[in-house]
Amino acid sequence: MQKEHDRTAALAHDLSLARSAIYAYEAQASKASDEVAELREQAPASPAAAMRKSAQDARDRAERLEQDLATARRDLETQTALAAKASEEAARTRETVERDSAALRSLLQQERARAERLERDLALAQGVAPNGVTIGPIEREKPVEEGAKSIADRAPAAGARRDAQPNFDEAAAAARLIARASALLRQGAIGAARIVLERAVEMGSAQASFSLAETYDPLILAKWGTYGTRGDTIKAQNLYAKADAAGIQEAKARFEALRR
């Protein structure tokens, strides 16, 4: 837009110069005509040959001025056409910018709608009743063993036995929360996954402690390629230590890695 504006200004300047030249040529032509008229008036008092020569010179000069005037007019028309073309290009550029702005606004609206959907999913993920029965979309998750497989496979069998809770309903609810957190992590919703995992940690799930520690582990976040999510080394170490104490063997290696 700035380039088109500068170009239009330059064309307007050239147009002004061309008009000034035309005015100058017209003034010279008028002066030449006046000189011819003056010579004609002085004809009786001047020699005939000199008068004819002066008249011829004046006519030649007038013709040259007329030619220059015609050339200046053609230049003026050209400059006018260029200025009109520049204005059209500027208008097209403005239309393109407006279309791009509309597309960006539409994309922003879509992103806002997606964020609202994630917030609703998070609210549903937090809606767990005390007896372990879930509400909302969590009820439609896969069976406990299959839904939690993506995270629970990393824990050894001994750790899984330690993780078993006296209350089976509570353990099942924690497993469903872990499965839900895994789905959120696959979508890149780390903040929402943290909230879900914190609820599972409150239920006493060691695997939830390990998975929650990963969401705060700067090394793991870098490996996942996340952007805009801050890690917390101290919190990750505390959660790894809790998971290690509950029998998650991999937690100790992660804890040591953060100490280095």
C-alpha cells in the first residue's frame, strides 16, 4: 500500500509538471502570435524582405510551439492514464488486504471456538462423582485397561500391583481420568491434562503422579515440542519421587535426569 501510494504521488507530481509545461508552451505560442500581429502592423514602415523573414520566423516558431504543445498534451494523457491505473491497483490492493483480514478474523473465530470446546471438555473431565461414576463424555471412553494403556504400559507389573487401591471403584475412576488425560495430551491440551491428572493423583494413583510429573518436566516438554507451556523442575522432581516411592521404576531415572 505504501509503494502504491508513493507511485501515485510521483505520477501526480509528473502530471503537475506536464501541465506547467503546457501552460508555458501556450504562453509562448500566444507571445509568438502577438509578435506576428505586431510585425504585420509594422509592415508599411519596414522593408518588405525583412518583414517577410520576420513573419516566417514567427510562423516557424509558432509551429514548433504547437508541436511541443501537442507532445505535452500526449504526455499529460499518458500520465493521466498511469495515475488512473495506479489508483485501480491501489483499490485492488485494498480489496486484497480486506479479504486477508476477513480470512484472519474467521481463523481467529475458529480458534476461539476450538478453545471453548476444549474448556467444555475440561469441565466435563472434572465432573467425577465421589463413588467413581463419571459424567459427560468420560462415560463413553474405552474400557479402563484399554483407555489407560498408553500411559500404564510404561509401569512394571510390580508397580501396577502397588498402585492398586483398596477401593476398586476409586481405582477405576482414576484409570478413566488417566485415559482422559492421555487423550488431552495427544491433542496438545497440556493445561487441561494437568487438571485431570491432579484429580487422579488425589485418588492415590502412582501412575497419575508419574504422568503429571512429565507435564512439568522441561526435558519431556522439549521432547514433545510444546510451545508456551512452562515446566517446573521442582514440582516434576517431587512428583517423580512420589511415583518412585509407589513403585514406578522409570520415575527414578527421570528424577536423576532432572538433577543433572
